[in-house]
Amino acid sequence: MSSRPRSFLAICAAMHCSMLLCVALLCAAILGAAPLCAVSRAAPAPQPPVQTAAPLVVPLNSTPKSQLQGPPAHPPARPKVAAYFEAGPYWEFSLLQKEITKALQQRGVAQYIVFPNEFHISPGWDAPDSVYRAEARKLMDNPAIDVIISMGTEATKALLLENNGKTPIMSVDVADPAGAGIVDPVTGKGAANLTIRYTKNKWFKVFALFHEALPFRRLGIMYHDSPEGLSYSNVREAREVARERGFNLVEYPFLDKAESIESCTKGVNRLMQQGIDAFYISALNCFDWTQANPQKIFDILNAEKIKTFARDGSVHVSKGALMGLSTLDYVPLGKFYADHMAAKLGLLPPNTQLEEAAYTPKIALNLVAAQKMGMDLPLVLLISADELFDATLAGVDKAHASQ
């Protein structure tokens, strides 16, 4: 086994105050948390329960727990009815829904909200936009529904097109709210009945972080050529950062609407033929480990020593991506939506302090992938990382460092 990872652990154990300054140099300087707009903020990606590499997890920042709240002083006469609407299944959606439910339980209000199966809507990713709008219209026209949890860009856009202006919409896990026209890019404001978390310029900073940390010349990116496809892969931001920082963005816009494994494999092969030396793993269905198995795609990229960056970090980094955004922050995100939903339904006292879920960027790294590529990762990047994955570190599956 290489001595580099173990040497790094020894370094981490010996470092104290002087090294804490290094932690901020990369994340805080390049990807520092942007001010949160009044209506909405951007969602960090959660981690599905799949992991093959034994991780050394180093959480450098912890989010304070929400103030717990008991049951309302005046319970509602009937349970509040919550609908759930997604264009199709995606691993982040189900995990975030579970986190919201758990946060409602912690607030002591879960027993006053029901999620009927008849109002769990998931037409499928191959469905035309007219179907999404028809389902959205039914939800908005139903007076029995008190609140709608809207998962993803397409479901939220359909609801806003059929918006009755009254039923609260909890819009969760939207890849690019401003680019999709859901919120104003300057103020972050959207429809009056919309709740969404939005971090201004988040994805611009993500691409800048990747290029600063692991310099490359030609970044590959692929997507389905539609407004939603451009949003899921953050193409608008990638183009602008490429112009500003002087690298070439190599695009493959020919994915099928379902973003199938076959279509993605073809796209990766075409991008490699065009000489990419880095690849952006975006929010595509072919990278959903609960619905597909993209391991071969990861193996192909690693075999060619192509640097990979995953926007939905931890799960992909554990499977072989070199670097990504860590997914340690979805708990406060669940609390954010639970609090705002309970408040909209009148289940919390008027002056209750609600969870704000301030976004703090975190980094995940795969040390084995770096070693196989013959890369010596900069020490400042290693110190800045919140999660390190290394299957060779037996016996230290989870090591925690407090700050």
C-alpha cells in the first residue's frame, strides 16, 4: 500500500491552528458561501445509500440543529394534505423527501400532515411537457390539497405555469433556479406562493473551484438539448467560466431525453475522441446509482486519466470520481423545507425561528483515484477536504475531526 495516504493522516494529526488557516484558502476563497436570497437558496446534493470505498470522513463544519418545536397550541381540525410531484424518480428526490419528513417529526407536527398516495405524482422522464402540465393543473385545481412538494426543475416549472397563486409550493432540488426562470437571478424572488432555496452564482464558483484546484485545458460536458437539460448540467455557468478562465468547454448535446446509460456512454466516448482532459459529472439519470449502474463510464474515464468532478459529490467520489461537492448538508436542507412548510400550514407559532440552511460548500476527494492517475494532490486541497475516500485505509473507515 502506498504510504502517501497514511502520511497524510499523520500530517492531519499533527496540524493544529496554523493548518486551520489552510482550510479556508480554497473553499472559502473560491467557493465561499454566497449571501442567501430572501425567498430561496440552492440545494446541496444528498448521498444515496451506496458506497463501495471505505471513506475517511473529515467534517470540518457542522450545521447547528434547528430549535425543536412541540405540537401547535391549537391543532388543526383536520390533517393538512400534502401532494408530492416529480417528473420522474431520482435518488436525491426520495432522500430529500425522507429528510423533510424526519424534520417534520422533530418539529412535532408530522402527525398533522398526510401524504395520500393518490397525490404522489410521477409521470416519468419520457413524458411530454403537456403531461406534466396536466398533472400540475389537477393539483392546483384541487381544493383538498394544502401544500405541494415539487421535486426538480420540470415539476416546478409545470406548477408555476398552472399556478393558482394560493397553494404553497415547496420547490426542492432545482438544479438552476435562475437559469430555469423560476427566480429572479438578482433578487432570488419568485412567485408569492413559492418557497425555494437559491444560492446566487453557486455553480459559477463550482466550476472555478474545479479549475483552480485541478487545472485542465478541455472540460467535457454532456446534456439533453432542452432548457431542462441545460439546467441539469449547468451548461450556462460552465460556458461563462470557460470564457473567463481560458479553458475550452467541449459539449455533447445529443443525450436522449431519458439520459440513458447507452446515450451517456456514447457521449463520453465522443468527448474523449475530442481530447478532453477533464469531465463534469452532472445531475443526469445515467449517473443515478439507484436507477442505473454508471461504473463502466467511471472506469473508462479513470483509465484515460481524465479528471472528474461530480456536482452530486460523495456517492460519485466513493465510486471513483476524483473530486466533487460533498453531500453532508442535506439534513439542514430538509429542516429548511419542513419549517417553511409547517409555517405555511399554520402549524408553528408566528414568531418561531425557522431553519435557514445556510449553504457551506464542502469538498470530497478520492485518494485512490488520484494515486492511479499518478497525481500528487496539493496539500492545501487535502486539508480543505471534508470527505476523503480511500479503500486502502482499512480500520479507519470513519475518522472525525472537529474544528
